[in-house]
Amino acid sequence: MIEQTLPYDKDNEVGLIASCLVSGREVLSEILDNIKPDYFYFTPHKIIFEAIVDLSRQAEAVDITALVGELKDRERLDQVGGISFISSILDVPPPIDIEFACKRIEEKYLLRRSVEKCYAVIKRCHDGSNSFDETMQYFVDAAHSVSDASRAGDTVVPIKQACMDAIDVYGQRYQNKRLITGVESGLKDLDTLTSGFQPGNEIILAGRPGMGKSALALNIMRNAAIKGDGSIMFSLEMPTQQLIDRFVTMETRIDGKKVRVGDLVKAEFLKINDALDKFYNLPIFIDDRGGLTVSEISRVMRKSIKKHPEIKIAIVDHLQLVRGSNPQNRNLELGNITGAFKALAKELRIPIILLSQLNREVERRNNPFKRPRLSDLRDSGSIEQDADDVIFIYRPWVYGDDKDPKDDRRSITINEADCELITAKQRQGPTGIINCMFFDKIQKFENKTQIGPSELYEGKGGNNGA
């Protein structure tokens, strides 16, 4: 391998140090706001700049006399080349454009970081102790660490800029007057309550086994895709063919068991072909590998959205199957996973739906209802804390619950398809119970418009967020 000199800009390094010593407090502040000691390539320059930073923090005058004294106190004056070297810096004219000089120094630093990361990747490739996926994940993480460092000074937005941006947002809202501003689920009452799944939000869709979590996720994907909003699902539990079976079942309304075993008449077979033709061009993407880590999912999600910008929502089925880095403490591990997905949703500006199991306390409950509560989320309180929205799926028929939600002394008539979507938390809006229909045999969720306005969750209105 050919050794090459790392990138640097000696003239601007010396010029910026000279500016710190002769150009006054305002220029010094601008340099200190944009440059860190690590940005300097030459060790003497780095040591001198560290001393300048400390002098500034002590509110001391920053000039050659103070600098020499500070370096003597640190016993590092000889290490930088003595007084003669510091004096020679003053012979260099300060850069005319301080901002440009700062950017040049930062750019060279980031290029050196990139070279170091690339060498580390090459070393991993040569030693053969890591798998290809592990090496690629290390490469992606390394690239993001350098990229994040380059944006470190650009994360703070003044309120003036935020207000200017908001004017455009409110103008668009005023012109469009859309009640649904996010990705639509296809269930009218749910979309009315949530205004659609919002970009940057982490949504927990939870329920006990058999309640229809995966089915609802697929219904959302199908309905969103028809509206033009693409989706990507990470199916850690079911292979792609099983997902296609469910898509076909919900589209054709043919009993799922008949679809799975091929017990079909010719007319049904033709309906399946028509359904496949319909799905063929829809913007739906699936990754059905099991045992993925949150880092692996993040990498694929970023890559997929870059390649297919029509993707507007992501779904992970399900949260408890995502591998973490701390299997000894599952609560802490899940907290790290949900926190990472929340950060990813904000970064990619899409909603991410995480399907989640509930603990068995739901079924041990002695009250008349088995409706889930936030405390029923399995394994970690961080799930509730990190989520923007939490939606539970509850089917009274499964538990034989036939009590009136408003008066548990009165029984009501229920049927097998009755389903409630309980929005138990919504950071930016009200909570509520949405009544809909779930037809298990065809994996289909449908509106139940005859119910009328949604009842508020546990009789409470308002924001149940944090």
C-alpha cells in the first residue's frame, strides 16, 4: 500500500493562530466558535491553539506575552519550538477571509478523519475476522461519524429563521386546508384523530398475539401506496411470501387458508392474478431477514430511501425481535433500540411504525375489560417514553368482552369483526378509541362509519403525550 501525506493546510493554520494573537476579541471569538484544537495537523500548532483557548476562557488578554507565559506554565514552550517559533508566527499575515480559512482547516481535518476511517475498514477487510455485513456496517457508521462531525456547528437554528420557515408552512396549510397532513392509514376515523402518521414520529402499534398487528401494518402499507406514499417493511418474523399471501387475501377477499393451500376455483385464481397485477407497480418494499440489529435496519432504510425517495413510511415487525447490543439487560437494550429508531425517524423525516408485543398482564386483569394500557407495553418503559404515538389493537370478541365502555353494568352486542384502535398516547393531539372492523379470515381492516364520532380513550380528552 502506498503511503501518502495526509491532507493539511499549513499556511491557514499559521494564519489563524496569528489572527488570534493580533486581530482583537471579535475575530478571536469567530475563530474559537468554528475551530477546535484537533483540527490542526501540526502538533505545535495544536498545542498553541489549546493554550489560546484556555486563555480566552480565563478572560485573559490573548497576545504573544500571555501565550508564552501560558506555555511556560504548562511546560510546553520548548515542545512548540520556543519563543522564536511563536515570534515567527507573527511574521505571517492573517488571512483576509477568516470564515474561509476556518472552513479550509475544518475540511482538511475531516479529510484526515476520512482517510483514517478508510484505513480501518481496509484493515478489517484484510484480517478476515469480521463478516461482510459487519464490515459494511462499520464502514457506514464510520462515514456517519465523520459526516456528523462536519455538521456539528450547524445544528442550532435561531428563532428568526424558524419563524421564517414557519411562514411557508402555515401558508401551505392555509392554501391546502387539508385535515390529513401525514401518511394516511386508510381508516377514516383514525386518520381524522391523528391527521395521518407524521414525519419524524415514532409510532408504537401494540397488541397481544393474534390481535392483527401485522395485518394492520400491511393494510396501512397498501392504502398508503395506493395514495402514492411508498413504504418499506422490515419483517423479522414472516417471510415475504407470507406477506404476499396476506396482501392477496385482503385484496381479493378470498379466505386466507384457501390462498395458502391453493384450494381455489378458476375465478378465484384469476382474481389473485388481478391482485398481483395491482400490487406489481405499487411502491412497497420488503426486507424479510431475521435477527437484524437497529444499525442494520438503519443502514438499509437510509439506502432504500435514497434510492426510492417515494418511500414515506417505514414499519418494523416487530420491535422485540430487533437485536441489540446488551442482551443481559433487555429493558436497557430495548430503550436503546427505541431511542435509535426515534432519532432515525427525525433524521429521515418519515414516520416509523414499530409493532410491539404486550405483556400477559392484559389477560390476567379481573376488571370487565381486557383493554390494553400503556403499562402493558412489554419489557421497557422506554417504549412509552420514546414513542410519539401509541396505538393498541383490541378485539372484544377474542376475550368475550361485551360490556358497554361507558357503563360496565350494561351488556352490548358484539360480533367477531368488532375492533378498537386505542390511541393511548399522541404527543401532538388527543387520545381516543377508534371503532373499526377487522375481518380475520381475509386480514382486512375496514371503516365502521356508522359508529359516529370516536369515543375518547378512558373518557378523557386532550393531549396524553409527554
